[in-house]
Amino acid sequence: MTQPSQPTRYRVEIYTWRYCPYCIAAKQLLVDKGVEFVEHAIDGDSTARAAMAERANGRHTVPQIFIDDRAIGGFRELAALDRSGALGRLLGR
């Protein structure tokens, strides 16, 4: 699912479970920042979750967020990047 907003030249991906509160919060933060992203809802899909964990350096929790194919972490890491201003720099803003 791509959230419409200001186009970005960086590809942002987020692996989620549909009803996960941290996933919902992470998606909302990205929407509020005007960031387009691709969502991979992996509810109950063990193969997709294993692929996510491989990309995320072994992390199995959701959400897992990638910016320009770089593993960022989950919602807490995303929020910390936002508070410090580093998220804007990663997104070229």
C-alpha cells in the first residue's frame, strides 16, 4: 500500500501487521511527514516474516522500516530519528 503525499526520491518500505499499534503509529508518522512508502503486510506469513528478518539483521518484530534499502529498525527508532532531525536528512529534506 502506498500512501499518497509528496513524492520522495528514496524508497521507503515498512513491514507490518495490520492491527499492530506500533505499525499504525509508524505509518502515521510517515504520512504526517509526507513520505510515500510501500507497506508489506505480513500477518501470518512465516515466509515473508523470515525474509523480513533476514533483511533486518535478524530482527523479527514489526514494524521493520527500510529507507533506501537501509534497515532503520522499528517505530521507536523511526521516532528517535524524527526527533533528532536525522529522519529528514535520510530522506534528503
